[in-house]
Amino acid sequence: MMFFSFHMFLFLRFFFFFFQAEDGIRDAQESRGLGDVYKRQVLDRLVKASMCMARSEEEEKAHAFHYHNQVEAHLSKLADKINKRTVKEVKDKIEKFQESGLVLKNCEEAADRLDKLIQQPGHTAEELVAAARDGLAKMLDKARGHEITDQSIFRAHAAKYETEFMEDLESLGIKPPDVLTRVTEYVETVEAFIQQICDNGFGYESEGSVYFDTAAFMRSGHDYCKLVPQPSAEALAEGEGALVAEGKRKSDRDFALWKNSKPGEPYWESRWGRGRPGWHIECSAMAGDILGANMDIHTGGSDLKFPHHDNELAQSEACYGCSQWVNYFLHAGRLNIDGLKMSKSLKNFTTIRSTLNVFSARQLRIMFVSQKWNSTMMYDEETMEVARGRERKLRSYFGNIRAAIREQGYKGYQRWDDTDKVLAGVVAEVREKVHAALLDNLDCSKALLALLELVNECNKYMDSAKMPKALLLRKAAEYVTRILTIFGIVESPAPDGVGFAEDVPVPEAAALLDQLCAIRSQVRELARTKQEPSSFRQALEAVGHGAAGEGNSTMPLDQPGQAAVHFPRVIRGLTEEFCAEVSKSLSDEGDGAAHGAILGLCDNLRDKTLPQAGVSLEDRGDRASIWRLDDAATLVSEIAKAKAQKSNKDSGAQVEKEIKRLKQNIAKHKKDVEKLEAGKVAPTELYKIGEHAGNYSAWDAKGIPTADKEAAPINKGQLKKMQKNWSVQKKLFDDRQAKGGDAAVAELTHKISEAEAALEKLKTQ
């Protein structure tokens, strides 16, 4: 066993490290100037070092020790070369450098895990193989992949992930597609599609593969590379790379329509021999079979513009004889994980299933809606905390609206005053903002900010209005709900059209909660004003508490489909328990102690008992307390966090610290807004508008004046100053564009508004 373990250790560790990181290490070497020659030398030497024939146990130990030292030495040498090149990297290579460093780190950690495993007594071969799974998979595929002859293996592999994908869509609340296409079911269609391209003069066969003739396509008057008109040689190589089939091509731009299958690859019989569809052809053939010779909208990731989508366009136009196969492309931004693009080779990817163990589908959707769909999207703790906060804000808002409707109703004085008219104006203004945002390239992030602005104004209105108008609040909340439903943030609207359906109790439960809150408020006020025991007993008798068997506060709430049935019984049980505990306090304690004990019971009901049942209760000073339904786990967590903060920090010092932080944030955000606004003018327009308008008669291509208004040349001193100012403006303009332009200004303005509101609230405490 000892001989086997060391042998396996040498073999697995080497292949795990280098085969797992093959793609990432290649990027690292290219970005740091370490060529493929050095890589091959390292691999050859380590292969030789790891190849071990039958040795004695003592020889095996010595070899393992020597191999370990070799690995460490080569890693050290590689790290030194990388570090020496770091200072010479240009800015556009920084991201690749970070990615390569992550690959190297992942590989080192994997090797360390194998080190630790081999040192553990009693480890098994299965454990070693599991630890080196990724590396072994690549090694085995390279060494023995050509031996696979059972074609059903490939379909079974795809079916597994297809099933998981469809299940994940359902978990995320994404509607299923109208049509599900599998290329394995369209191979005959693909073959006919390719033959039509060849018949039209735009394809040719070479050594069992078929290529698209880009030169013939362009000679016929078609445009190739519409989305990326001038792809670089690097992009061409990276785009096709290993996907290029065996055979001679007329041009490096020609791409495979049909690939001659190698041993161990999936294949189908065709008129060109055994092979399989190229990377791009399957999309054109399947889409054409469903939609015909033209489609209106085609979506995909921004990284697919070239070569995938450009090649789709070319081969489809070549097949159908049209000049425009797609009317509009919508390219989504890529997803970054903690600042780097999500990539399997970087090991920084996360699955939908693992993410849903931490965050809800709604929180993920809020996170995505909060960012522009066609820009790079960030997924990290910070963005998810923002999403969580916004979900909490929306749930609290809808709960407050329902509470206001229950409290105010429609029977009171309904004539609008100036405060009501201001809110009505905000509702109309926000509707316009949302409409404009969605017309502006479906800018959902800006639309969501507008909705949150309305939420803020409604909350202020409910706090400040003498008599909030329930109809006006409902109108605002129904609009917010409707737009959030379009965004999928509200899965299905509540029966009353306000907010999330799960936050609306059955009518019986609502009446029982009203009763519980009313008796608690009455008892709390009696205790606070130190009333006689008889007053408490009269209040308790008025609600008829103590009917045996009617309530059950221990009934579980987490049984799917049953919570609505059990919930009224739970609330009735909580009411009975609260009233019984108040009565017991009156009997067991003296008058003075009873008042304190009853106030404690009131706080416990608000801070512990009701939150565990998914009910948030808010005391509002002289106004009646209000309740709203919420997520039980979130409520309990927030209350625990609030108590911990209160016990660990002096409240006065904390308030001052928070005020200082808010002021700093406000100042910073205002400064950022100022910089963004300064970059609003394009550098080419700098000397043509505003204070410079009419001062010059000629400009160069950059927009820098070359002659004043009398056509006299600009002198060198002035020109140098203008060029400097132009450079400053260009930087401001580019920064504004990179940060999102008007959307970034709106986001910062929203943050300023929230911070100022929080600051004002702290100052009045």
C-alpha cells in the first residue's frame, strides 16, 4: 500500500497541477513573456521526474522527496519570472495577469491538498483520485479519449446538464422557452443547411471537413464581420483556436461548417464522411428551422460578437441568399466574480444551486436588475448586500402601505392638501422616469432607482402627512408592484395588488393580528402609566382571552401550502399566551414589579415571539403600532444583530460616528457627481460650446481650435494650454462613460438622498 500511495501521489500531483491549469498557465506565460518553449521544457522535465518504474519502498520515498523538491524549485522559478515581468505589464494586460495568478494559486492549493492527503494515514486510492479529479480528467481524455466508441455517452452527458439547467431556470423563476432545440436532433437539417451554402458557392470540402469561404462571400457583395468589422489576428486565433477542423483552408478567416471527427469524438455519418457540426452552424440551422430566413431579435453574451455571431450571420445569409438575417442583436455584459470574469479555468465560478443556498432567487434578480444588462455585471458580497437591502426596503414599504390602508381606510377626510398633491406629482414624475429609462436601451437599473425614489417619498409622506390618503398610497404601491412584476422581482402580485403575495395573511389572521396588537398597545400603555391591576383585568376580559383549545402557538409555519391554514391558529395561540402571562405577572408580582414585568412581556412579544412567527411589529410613539408580515429568519437575524450592536457599542458614540460617516459619504458622492457632470461635454465639443462658443473658426480632428474667430492661427502658447485642457476633459469624459454616464449620476444622487434622509433621522433622535 505504501508503494502504491507514493506512486499515485507522484503521478496524480503532477497531472493534476499541470493539466488542470493548462489553459490558465498558457495565458500567464503569454501575458508575462514566458513562451511555450519554456512551458514544454518544464513539462518534459517533470514528466521524466514523475515517471517511475517498479522501485523498492525506500527508493520510492527517495524519489518522492526528490520530485517534491523539483516541483517547488520550478514553481519558484516560474513565480520569479512572473514577478519580474509584472512591472512591465501594460494596463490592458492587468486583468489577464490577475486571472493567471488566480490559476496558479488554485493549482498550488490543489497540490497542497494532495500533500496533506498523502500524509494522512489510511488514505485510499479513491480519495487520491477524487482530490485530483480535474487534472486526471484532462490527462485521461488526452491519453485515452480516442478509445471511446459508445456514442450514447455524449448524449447522456448533455442530458444530465440539460436537466439541471431546466431545473435551475425554474428555481430562479424564469419562464420556460417555447421551443427546446438539441443539435443532436437537427443533424440532418444541419447537413442540408451546409450543402445549400456549398451549392450557393460559399463552402468547400477539404479532407473530410467543410469550410465557409469568406473571400467568396465578400466578393459576392456581402459584408463579413458586421458586429466586429476589423477583428485582430489575435482575436481570429482565439476565436477559432482548437475548434478549427483538420484540413487545409483557403484563408485563416475561413471557419468550419462540418468537422471531420477524430477518434473518441461524437460523430454522424454524412456525405463528407464521419463528422460533426461546426461551432456556429448549429445555431443558424436550428434557428432557421423554427424562425425561417429572418429573425427580429438575437441575444447572447458580448464575448460572442466575434466570431460566433458574425459567423452565424455570414453562413445564414449565404444559405438564404439574404443581406440581413437578424434585425437586432442584444449583447449582454459578462459576469464578473469578485472583480474577475467568471471562468471554469480560474476556478472562480459559482453554480446557481450553490448561490441559491445563500441568496434567494428574488435577491439575485434584484442584483441583476440593479445593473445595466449590456455592461459588465458584478457579483460579490457588496452587490448582494445592496440587493438584500433593497429587498428589505421593498418588503417594509409594502407592509407599511398595507398598515396605512388598514389604519386610515377610505372613510375619513379625503380632500387633498399640498402634501398629498406633492406626492401625486412624484408618482407622475416617477412614471415618466421609468418609461424613459425603459425606452433608453431597457435601462432597468435606472428604472429601479426611480421606483426606490418613489418608495422613499411615500415613506416620508406616511411619516409627515397629517392624514395620509390610503387611495393615493395604494395608487403608488400598485404602480411599483406592476413594474416589479414586469422585472420578475414580484413573482405574483398579492391579491390586493400591493407587493409580494407571501406577505399578505388570510383575512382571519389579519383580524387576529389587529386584535393582538390592540391588546398589547392597551396593556403597554397601562403599564407605562402604572395603572391599577383592575384596569389590566378589565382590558384582558374585554378581548375574551383564555378559551381553551382555540389557539396553538407551537403550530409549525414552514409546511408548504399549510401556513395559511395554520397561521390564524398560531396568532390566536400567541394572543392567549400573552394575555395569560400578563395575568400571571399581576398575580405573582407587587404593583411596581408587575408594571416592569408587563413592559418586558410587551417587548418580548415584539422582539422575539412575533418575529419567529414572521410578523414585524413597529411601535410608533404616540401613534398606533403597526404590523406587517416578513421573512421570519430575516427578522430574527436583524433583531439579534441590532441587540448585539446595542450591547457592544455606546449608542451615543455610535450615533456620532454614523453622522460623521454619512456626512463623509455625502461629501464624497457630491464630489463624484461634480466630476461626472464635468465630464458631460465630449472633448471634441469643448471649444465649440459654452464660454468658447463663437471664439474660434477652425478646429482639428480632436476639436482643438486651430484659428480664432478672425481666422488667425492659434499661437503655440495658447495651443499648448488648450491641448492640456482637452486632455483633462477627455479623461473626465471617458471616466463618465466608463462609469455609466447619467445612470451613475442618478445612482449617486439616490445615495445622497438616502444618506441625507438617514442623517436627518439621526439628528432628530
